[in-house]
Amino acid sequence: MALALAYAQHAARDPLELARAIVVCGCAAALIAAGQALPF
């Protein structure tokens, strides 16, 4: 948890890292949603 907080503080200072994290989380959320919607 401490590592996640440190990364979040670092990402907040770097807009490119923040954008990258948003894209990665968005893709992960889409994959999770698709996995729940697909029957296999």
C-alpha cells in the first residue's frame, strides 16, 4: 500500500505518468467488464 501511495504522489507530479496510469486503468476496467459480459 505504501508503494501505491508513493507511486500516486510521483504520478501526480508528472502529467505523462498520470495519463499513462489512466489509460492502463481504463484498459484494465474494459477487460474486466468484457470478461464479465462474455460467457467464456
